[in-house]
Amino acid sequence: MEPFFTNSQQLVWESIRRFSEDAVLPLAGDIDSKDKFPSG
């Protein structure tokens, strides 16, 4: 699907991917085990 993205869409997609890998992925195991999102 990537070949159909505009340049702007590709930049947004890359930003979201980096955020999810940097901020969400490290917390995913804890979120899954406690069934609760961290707060604060």
C-alpha cells in the first residue's frame, strides 16, 4: 500500500511508526500483563 501514499502521507506514516516503536512498544508487555495503560 505504501507506493500509493503521497509524500505527506508517507511522512505522517513514518512519524507514527517511529512513535509506536519508541513510546508504545516498550510499554506493550506491561500493558498486556496488567490490562491497564500507564498514567502520568
